[in-house]
Amino acid sequence: MAPSGEPTTVLDRCLATPPPGLVSRMSLRLSFFDILWLHAPPVQRLVFYEIPEITKTNFIEEIIPKLRDSLNLTLKYYIPLAGNLIIPPNSGPDSPEILYKRGNSVPLIVAESNAMDFEWLVANHARDSSDFHCLVPKLVQSTDDSGSILSSVLALQVTLFPNMGFSIGITSHQAAGDACTIFRFSRIWAFHAKAGEAEAEEKVNAPCGGPLGSPCCYRTIIKDPKGLSSIFWNQWNNISKLDRGSGISSNSYKVRQTFLISPEQVENIRKLVPTMLRGQAYMKSFKVVCAYVWICLVKSRGEEAVDEEEVENFVCFGNCRRRLDHLVAENYFGNCITLCIAKMKNGELVGGGGIPRAVGLIGAAMNEKLQSQEALSNGAENWLVDLQNLNLDRTFMVAGSPKFNFYQLDFGWGRPRRFEFVSIDKTGAVSLCGGRDRNSDIEVGLSLPKARMDAFAAIFNQGLKDL
């Protein structure tokens, strides 16, 4: 039985392992793209599946074995996810790595909700952010005799909501892989569960597997002529443990809410931009939505005294795969993203003409970074410092992307009812995901203090009505 008041009861703790006989040991040295995220907060994602007829017996005897067995098969291709991230002592000669040894595994928690309201959790209205924390697992961390930190790379939790459905919580270490990596892993896991081993293996092993193709784990693909790995490693070692958390939002009471923007609404926002600019590459939906949300977020602070000259920050990350001179395929396992930062004075952002200015600024920042191999890493030696020094109260940071639509994860029980980016509670970021019913829709997820969320919702919804 769960302790009194506990929202969930742990039914079992399983260990998912790659099939036997593959490799006894695998080591992946971290690239500079990975080391940038060495001490970043874990990324927590959560998907809900609605199955009104689900029972505890059905959950334990059918659903969990299907998820566990398909996970084991998926780890055949994602062996590093069963390993540990090894962070050696600051003074040591070694560099960080992901190390898998035979017997390592992915922890899988099986739990049951204790009277949590499924329909409330999957709704679009504001909900207590802390209600979701018990549905995502924590990464296991320890220290060995040499002083090295060992952290699991991936942890999973499946939680039953009797007569309603279940949820899958996915927690990953940012240094192990970016959104593209975790999304591809999740899709292959779902495909194994739905299609069965034979069909899934044929698809994953196909010469042109596309989004279901097996991952590429060759880290030598990532070149580092500027020595950024050493630079980031040294910078992390010079940052105290206390300061490493400076990029984490406060733990004050928050609510989370999801807002939907349709393609038609995106087009209406786009019409606010001068006609001569609408055909530019930076007019894509991602930039338009980001500009609109950024302005609404800044305005939602209310009537507080803000100097119009004060700088507002926009932060997002661009996928470098296929943009490097030495082509990196979409199935590359690891991080391969560049940092894009745009800055604008408060008065220019919230004043008249703010949307076209914000769209242009965001588009220019991203286009400049993604135009060439050299541009991708321009100023990279300052990325970590720039991120650490950001004023979170004046920063709109994007988590996720509509391209990685977790509503596509069908394990055999249909599309998810709801996707939540739980870790934005700590990072203060705004999540973006494709829509459930239409991939062209964009879901915007926020976690804010209640009063701020109410203000944002009013500004956001009224702004769309006025278009």
C-alpha cells in the first residue's frame, strides 16, 4: 500500500536490458555538443493514453509485458541508453563518456494512480504543475570510489489510471541525446510494441529506414577543430555546484496549461508582417508562433515598472544534422544542435509593430546560425557562459519542436490523449509540439504562477480573436 496521501503506488520496479549476446561493453565519448549539457536538468516528457476499459489485471498481464518486451528489443539498437553517463572528477585526466557494460539496464517503474483525476490531468485548462511530477521517474545517480559521478541515461515509468488509461513518463539526460535522438528512440519503441518484432526489425534494419531507421552512434562524425569539448569541460569544472543550477526556475507554486494554435491562426499572424517579407524563410510557422507567444509572455507580466530599454531574450536550438560540412544523418545518436539567441528591447517588442519585428529578429538569428558550417559554431566558446548568465525573468526559451510530435507515438492503443513536457516546470521554458488531431496544429505548453498564467491566457486568446 502507498503511504497515506501518496498520489501513486509503485507496483513493480523492472529492469529493461538489451537482448543478450550483443556487446559486453560500449563506450561513447561525449562530443562538444553533448558536454554543453553535462550538468543540465533532466528532460522529462509524459504521454497519456486513454483506454476506458483498462483494468489492473489487463495492465499487469498484457500492457506491461508488451511495453517491457518491446523496450528490450528497442535497446538492441539503443544500447547506450542502458548505460551510465560517467563524469570523472575535475582533476582527473579522463573526459566524460557514456559507458555500457553487460548487465546495465534501463529502470522501468510500474505504478498505479491513487484516485488522481485522469480527465483533469489531460485537459487544456490550468492544472497544478506538481501533480505531474509523480508520473515521471528520476535518473539514478551515484559516486564511485574514484569520485566519478555515475548517472543513468534514461528512466521510464508507466502509471495505471484504473478504468481510464495509463501514462508513460520518459526522463532522459540531456548530455546523452537531444530531442531528435529521444523522439526517434520513442518512435521505434512504439513501433516494436504495435507491429511486433518481425515487422519492426525489418523496418528498422532497412537500408533507408527513414524515421524508424536504426541510430548511428559513431561520435567521430562530429569534428571539433576549435577544441570546444575541452573548453566546455573546463568551464563546467570552474562553475560551482550551486551556480550550475542558476538556469533553473524557482520552485514556487505553478500551474501548467496548453494552448493550441491552428495553421489558420498562424496565417492570420503572418498577415501582420509586410507583404514583401512574407515569402522569406524565416516566416515559417515555428518563428511566427514563437514571436506571438514571446510578446504575449512579456505582456503577461502586468503593469510592473519596466524600462523600455530593458533587454528581452529569446532562446531556441537549431538542429545541425545535414547542415554540417561533413553530413550528419538524421539518425545520429547524441546532441547535434546549435544555440540561437535573439535580443530585443522591451519597448520594441510590446509596442506597435512588435510581431513583425520579433519574427524578423528570430528568423535572422536562426538563419545566421544555420547558414553554414562556420556559422553553426560562431561564438560557441561562450555558449555555456551565455546560458548561465541569462536572466530567466527576461528570457523566452523554447523546449521541443513541432517536428518531434509525440502524438505520433502509437504503441498499439491509439494516439496519445495528451503530451506534457514536464521539465519546463524547472527550466522555465515554453514547450512546442505538433497537434494531436492535426500535425499542422501547434501546442504551446507553459508552467507559470497562477496569476501570470491567467494574464497570459487572456492576452493570448484575445490576441488571436482580434487578428
